[in-house]
Amino acid sequence: MASQAPLMSFITTRGRSNFYRNNWLGVSSGFLIFGDNIRNIWIKNPITGQELKFSKVPQPINQWYRYDQAIVASIESYPGRFLIAVLSRTRWSSNVCFCVSGYNAWLSCSSGPSNPQIVMEIVIFKGRIFALTSDFRIGVFDLSCCELLVLNLKGTPALRIKRTRLGVSKDKLLIIDSGNLPGFKVYWIDFANMKWREMESLGDESLFMGYKMSARLCNATKWGRRSNFIYQLPFISKTCSEISLDGKKAADIPICPENVSPKMNFWYFLHHHQGMDSVRSGF
């Protein structure tokens, strides 16, 4: 499966009516994640058919802004148990809730006077849950006390928060800034020196980005595509844009004959269905 090209996945406007009561929260560890307007959360693996339901989230999924995001992972110290994290935010606040399958208790971490950083995005990297905050800082969640620990990093660049995304590679936590249009800038966190570093080149890899879901580095040459490029699924387009780091568009690749719903697109990496990312947890 790892040698197969990722699936360019869309929900069409025709199929969108089946989701009208549900919020599309993300794709993580091979699972599609959904929430509805009565606070139910569930995940489903489209390859194996495995489905898991969690207890109701303590606050409604954001119906107005639809900024919500969710990620899911297995827990090394609890075989058969899965952790889900749900981010719900508005322009002024954020809340991240955590729950373990089989338990009814949710823990939450909210922005407020004691924690003013609004969490903009979350991602799993090397078994830990990292966050990007509204003031361009990187934090990691301590799940034993449900606290966001903000890292003291040197060399934070000037970014545009609406254009900034978290991503992962095999060994790097990535921050992608498309605010410097027409080009992109990709940074990674040097944890050994606690410093931001810019990637001048993606090397033999390319970056795959959904509009709101998933951003991942992988080698595309084995599928006949180019290295050191960005393959981006736009807001509503029925094509995939092949873009160089300096913003020059090389091609628009047609991928969907039907009308597609805005924002509801993502890359699905087939080998992720075989096993969950694992996370060490204090639960």
C-alpha cells in the first residue's frame, strides 16, 4: 500500500446531501472523522469498514464557523484503545477536547485569561499532539493534565495565520506558509536546537495538501509525478494544482467530473488504513 499513490478524495455536491446534518472534521490515521449537531463523534475506516463511536463531546460542534478539526490515534500503553482530539474554534477562542474509546469522560483545554493562545490547528507527530497557535507559536499537549505547553523556539518567521498549515513528514514537523504569494515557504522545527528552520528544497519529496485537511511530505516520483513540488487541492476546483515552491503552476490535473462541495477534499494515503498512529498518553 505504501507504494501506491494517495487517493485524491472529494465529496460531490450530489453526495453532500447525505452529510447535511454532519460536520466533516478530518481524516487521520486512515479514518474519516465526523461529528453531528447533537454532539456525537464517530470515525470510520473506508478501506476496512471499521467504525468506532465516542461519547458525546461536552460542547456542540461549531455550526457557524466550521473551523473544527479532529485527529485520532491509538495509545501505546492501552492496546485496543484509541484517543480522539477535537478542535473547535471561533475567531476569538478555541477548545480542544480529548476522549479515549470505551470511556465516557472528555478532558478539555480552552483558551482564556490563563491561556490566551487560540489553537488554530492540531497534528500528530511522533506520538504526540502538537498545535499551532494564533500567535504563531508551536505547542504540545500534556494529556495527563490536559495542558498546552508552548515551546520556546528561536527564529520564528513572519507568517500569515490564515495561510499557515501544520504538516508532517517521516522525521519533521512542518509549517507551511502560503501567505508569501505567489510562492510557498515550508519550515520545520529543529527540536535539537529548539529553532525554526526554512526548507530551501523538498529534496526528492513533494508536499500533498488538501484545502483544509492533511498536509504531508512523501516521494511522488514512484507514482510518475515530480519531486520538490506541491500538489494542492483547491477550495472548490475539480482539479489538482501542481505548483513549484516559487509559486509557478506547472499543471492543473483533472480529477473529478462532477461538481464538488467546497472545502470537502483531502488526500487519503492507502497504507494508513493498516495501523493507527500511536500516541503516549497519561490516561
